Amino acid sequence: MTQTQQEVLTQVKQYGNGLLAHCYIVYKWIWAEFENVPPEEVRNKLKELKFRWNPRRKAWQNACGLKVGANRKIDPRLKYGVVKIQEQEEVKL
């Protein structure tokens, strides 16, 4: 079963532990970045939430159910932009 963006965000919020502060939206995906390698507990939670490590982009990524082929030429952050989670939630209000 695939997860929607909202379902993934809800699970990230429920986990707490400051994880949401590391997450942002790129197109319809949710990415998480850390300055240093996150603790094993956080990495395990990311895996449980269906995030996958992308060594090329240096980010944990959750495709939120989208089936999209890899594009190695263009960084999606540059193509689609980055929206911080808090900014996105403010727009919905």
C-alpha cells in the first residue's frame, strides 16, 4: 500500500524527536536531510516510514506513492523548489 504525502507527514509528526525539522517537500515527495549521520533509532524510523537513502542527493526520500523514474541530470530541488513543512502548513490555514 502506498502512502500519501499527508499520511507520511502525520507519521513523521507522531514520531516527534525533532524529525519534522529535518523534513521538507520537493514536488510531491518528502525529503529529510541531516548535517551529520542521524542516530540509528532515527534511521530505523525513517526506514519504517518508507524513506530511502539517496547517496547522490545526500537525503532520505519518501516518494509518497509516486512512481517516477530517476533523472540523474536535474536535481529535483532545483527543478521543483523546496518547501519547508511549516511554510506548507501555513498556506493551508
